[in-house]
Amino acid sequence: MRRGSTLLLIIVAFVGLIVAVAASLLHNGLSARARPSAMEEMLARNAWHLSIPSDARGMHNPLPASEENLKDARLHFADHCAICHANDGSGDALFGRGLYPKPPDLRQAETQKRSDGELFWIIENGVRFTGMPSFASHGMDNDSWKLVLFIRHLPKLTAEERLQMSRYNPKSPEDREEEKEEDEFLNGTTPQKSGTSNSHP
């Protein structure tokens, strides 16, 4: 009798845990606009940490934090990463705001305390069940190591560096057309609008 009661208690506790986890995950349905609950963040953080191989955690960045390496990384980040992470690494970008979970603020301690190897592994392999894709490609390790240097630099990013990065952010066709019209206007070569004429009838 006691054994049956203990087994029943274990089953009830297990079902209760499943219900709690499901309620936590589905607290706002399947909307990507929701913020993950504290339980979901804790589970994801632990699962993420366990998923990185221990030998990757011990890797050190082989590249120096030279001005040339940082510039390369800054422009690469602006062109490939800022659409989700924003130029300043805050995650407050068009795609970043719409992801679930949201991209982490790369300037904060939660990211900065990660080892070089962990950051490199994430860039190369991505993170399942998030918007972070894998960027591994044959012979491109240096680009990923340069990005690790840049992530370390993000808390000290200057306004001048952010401005430079904004010139390398991807642009929509509408943005490109607007820039072209501005350039033509500033250079005095604005084309006449179609359908307008200076001649009188």
C-alpha cells in the first residue's frame, strides 16, 4: 500500500511539473512578442551551457585586439549581425525585437563573462530554438574570432564607431532609392518628375 502511494505521489508530482513547465512556456500562447518567464530563462540558460563542449569553453582567441581586426569585425558585425543584435549589441533592432527569445544584450555581464571559446562556438554553431543561426563556413574561423574581439569591445563602443557601422547596415530598396534621391538633390542633378513639364500648352 505504501509503495503504491509513493508511486502515485511521484506521478502526481511529475504531472504537476509538466503542467508548470507547459504553463511557463505557453503563458502567452505561441506569440513571439512574449517575454520568456524566469523558469524558461533558467532552463534555457542551463541547457545552453551544457550544450557547449567543454573543450570549446577552454579555447582562447588567437587574434590580437588590433585596430585592424576590430575594424574588420565592426564592419562585419554591422553587415551581418546588427539586424538582430543592433550596432551597439543591445538587441534593440527590427528583427531582434521580434524574436523569441530576444537576443541577449551583448554588452552585459551575462555575455561578457563567457569565455572566448564559448562565444566563438555560439557564432560558429548557432543556438537551437532561437533566432541565432550557425555561421560556420570552411576557412572563415578568423571572422568568428574577430567577432569575439568585437563583442568584448561593445561596452566601450564609441558614437563615432556606431556612426561608421550605420553606413554598413543592410538597406532596403526603398532606403537605397531615398539615398539616391538625396545624393542627386545635393549634387543638383535631381531628375524631373515624370509627367511634369516646364512647357506651357
